[in-house]
Amino acid sequence: MCGIVGLIDHAHHLDDASLTTLVTSMRDRLAHRGPDDSGMLLDSALRLALGHRRLTIVDLSHAGAQPMTSACGRYTLVYNGEIYNADELRAALPHINWRGHSDTEVVLEHLAHRGPEAIADLNGMFAFAMLDRQKRELILARDRFGQKPLYYTTGSRWFAFASELGALRAIPWFDASVDQTALATYLLLQYVHQPLSIHPGTMKLPPGCWMRVRLEVQPAVGEPQRYFDWAPAERVSEMTPPLEVDDLLDELDALLTDAVRRRLVSDVPLGVLLSGGVDSSLIASAVRRIVDHPVRSFSIGFENSVESEHLEAREAAAHLGTTHTDEVLTPDILDLLPTVVNALDEPLGDSSCLPTWLLARLARRDVRVVLSGDGGDELFGGYQRYAETLREEANLAHRLRYMASQRQRWSPADAYCSPRFWMCMPEQISAWLGEMPLGAGEISKQMRSTMLDQSQPLIHRMRQVDVHTYLPGAVLAKVDRMTMAHGLEARSPFLDPAVAQFAANLPARLSATTDRLKPMLRDLLARRCPIAWARRPKKGFGLPSAAWSQSSAIDLCDELLLAPDAKCRSLLDRDALQGWVNVQRRPEMFSVYQVWTLLVLELWMRRVANEARVEPPLVRMAPSVATVSR
């Protein structure tokens, strides 16, 4: 894993020394992503500088250092990620005189010889920028599901990109204010939905996309081009024989085993994150069947918490024979909340950031790479909200209960685009902001449109919405930021392209039903572990309820959100905010998740307000900001 940055200055606001100093500062704000090495390239003729921070995982030698220039000298790459089919791609380029065995070199030479259309050949997680000196352009790309982040921004004769927003905020003329539409999506979803970022004019490159930036007098930013799209579909044909579940399980077992095997390539110690749930137990089981040496596994638990899974994790470790390490904690939310927020480059209100941060800290003491079960719920149908919505679709009594409680007619869109999926409802956001911004309303409209498309079964629609929104926006962003805060690389076998395609092809009845979630993964686990494990209900990996009382949460709201110097008061209507806090004081109305989301926003804004920028005299003249929104 690594951190990448770049800046194009065609306005000549910086001399070479100042451009180098600024990009070095941007780069080193990502030191946590790459604590082992750093590199810099300055191209005076192109008015461009590229920076890289390196976490050494494969090829620990200097042969894997970046920025890396191709053998022909035409291309230079800064790259963050891990490519698991690097050996196959390397074998297809036998004429290259390889300088080392890093996957970085493979990505560089593969794309140098085959162009950006070959990005789809890469099996892995990645975000990169590749300079083509002959065409005077940059190619930016991001992996299929958005495991690795990539932001970009542009203005009057300048362009910049980075792995995290904190690096871009080092630029003196960068607009670090809060975008109202992005803020509305954060309040709606707990995260800022792509392609927006929290800052105006700064965008996320969407997952499964690449884009071209031409290095003209005014950098010309092309539209993102999609090379991958995950869309489940019910495939019915008279020519297709009935699916045999046992045959499908054999196929899934082989695909998942191959995906795990690919992700075991490492020149540094590697382990498994083991919760004791279905997904992580499947991954740990596959690892144990592949390797012939002790495997490290890690879990955390919480004292006096019914949600804690550390006992199940210990049981799984004993059965699978892993060398297990765990911590059972009584976390101090008041101490840990600011620590977690400090690891976020933009607000992310998912409360599971806290246990993920603690788990990453524990694992990093012994290993540098971990395998996780992320993606299993979204691809294979693992969320309780799926079952609830399916029950209502199938059963009139469930629909009537919904209509009585919500005082509205039932539809798949209304049932799913509700507190089941949304953090704050649109009417609450409108009260805070004065109105629902059009852009945020359009995102809501797109989700509802997918949910109302009756050409596919309801479970396929729900999975598709989650894979395109919740998975990259909350799950993968959380894992990336919390693990990278400790210099730990997390790999997700369920997001292997072949496994993901298998999940997309599953019929509705094998994706999730009214009474059984992710049946394929549960049945596969029953082959490997005690059958009772496959029947356990899903437990969340979120904020332990015993760790934070309502009174302490409200005290923190009073101290932070309602303080005279509260940053949220400049964004949200003060009376509406005060009214919301008052509602939270009522036990029956208290939502620890909404409170967490607002407190994360406040603490993030305070941190950003105190961030230092690179100030003059480094910069000769700050350009006027003319940001471009998409």
C-alpha cells in the first residue's frame, strides 16, 4: 500500500524549487500510508511533479521504488495498490528486462505496451496515475469496487490529485470549504457519495473508471470512462439446465480458494482478521487449507457487550488451528472518537470505524498484511435490511405493518430508502440546510429508480444499490483509512473479479430470502466448519452499545455541537440543530448512530480548520480559484 500525489502548474505560479517543496509537503501528509520510503519526480518541461509514499509489501528492494519510469523512458507511474495476477501479466511480456519483482513494474510495463484499455486486465486493488510524455497526458484509474481512493481537483491552469484530501489541503489555493451537496449526502448516507468529495470542485474518481488529463495550457480533464460495472441479473433461459446447488458450491469453493491464494503473495508477515462470523471464517478456512505454516489471526472484543464476537472468534481460531491474538477492551469513546476522526480525510459516520481502528492497531503489531471478509454481505446478500424488505414484498401482513408505522403506502423504494439505509431522513436534512440540495436529491432519485426497476428481482436491486453506494462509500473507505492509519494492508478475496461475477450470476433464491441471508456462503461454511456456525445470526461490527451511554453522548453534543464556537453552527440551522439535540435527549428517540455521525462531522471540521498549509513565500502568487464541478 502507498500514497500518491501529483500537481500540474501550467500557470507558472511556482518555480521548480517551490513546486518540489509543495508536492513534497503533499506527499508527506500521506506518510502513514507509506512509512517505509518516499520518492519524487519533477518534470520542469511539463510543469508537473509526482510524489509517492511507499509501504513495502512485495519486492522490498529499491527496484520497487516510485515514481517508476518504464524501460522505454516514455511513461512514469505512481501507484497505490496490489495486483494479484502480476505473475501472469509478467509472463505475457517476455521481452522485458525486469529490474525487480514488484507488481508496480508489471502494471507500468503492461499499460505501456497495451494502453489504458488494458486496465481491465488488472486483478487487484489500485489507484494510479501514469504520465505519458509523448502524448503529454496523465491516465488516472481506480479499481473495480473502490478499495483504494483517488481524488482530483482542477482550476485555472492547474490540476492536482492525491490518495487523500489531506494532501490536497496542503495546496495554498485549494478550496477547503464544505460543499453543501456533499454535506447533504453525508447526512443522508453517513459518507460523501461519489463522485463528490466534501470540498467543492474536488471529485472522487468513481470505482471501475479511468480518465485522461491532457497536459495542455489549461489541463483538459476528460470524463471518467467505465471499464467495469457490477450488475446482478436473473438469467432465465429454456436452454439452461436447472442449477444444482452442490455444483455451484463446488464452483464457489474453487473460485474463493483461488482468490485467497492470489492474496497470500507477500514478502512480509501476513495474517487474517477473524470475527468468528461467516465471511471471515470462510477466508481463514481457505488460508489454512492453502498454507503449511502457522497463520496469525486477530480479533477484538468489548467487555459487557452482547454484540462482541470475540468468543466466536476464539472458537473459530481453535477449530481452524490459527495462532490467535485478541484484545477484549472497555473502550473510552470520549478518548477514541477524536483519534478515529484524525484518521479520516473526509467525514465518515460509520461507527464501525472505531473497532476497525482498534483491530488494525492490534494486527499491525505482528503483521503488515491481513485478509478480511469485506464485500461478502453486499455481493452475496448478507444484510438484515434485505430480509426485512423481502418479507414486506412477499407478505401482505408485513406490508400492512409497514404502512401503519410509516403512514404511507409500501413500495420497494420507500421501504429501502428509509432508516434501513439512510442515516438521516431528507426532511431532517432540509431543516438543517434550509433545503435539500438538488445534487443530493438526484442521488436519492437514482437509488429509488434502481429500487423501482421491476425488470430484476428485488434482492438483485438491493445488492446493486449497496455495491455502487454503501460498499465503496462506507465499507471500503472505512477499511482503507483505518488500516492505513497504522500502515497495514487489507486484502479482500470476496472482491476478486471471478468471485464477484459468480455472485452477480446467482439467482435470487440463492442470493437472500425472507428467512435466510447469504445462503451460498453459509452452505459453503457448513462444509468446512461446524454446521451451527452457518446458522448464527449476523452481528454488526459497530459501536458497542455498552461503551457509550445516552447521557455521555448528549453531554458531548452539548459540549461540541451546541458550543458557541461549534463549526457545525456555520453549516446547519442553529435552531434546527438545537431541536434535534433536544429530541435526542428523549430515551425513545435517541439514536447513537445519528449522534456519532454529527459528532464526527464537528470534530472533522475542527481538525481541518487547524490544519497548516504551505504558505508564502513558498508560493510566488496564489492563482485565482476557478474550480470545476461535475
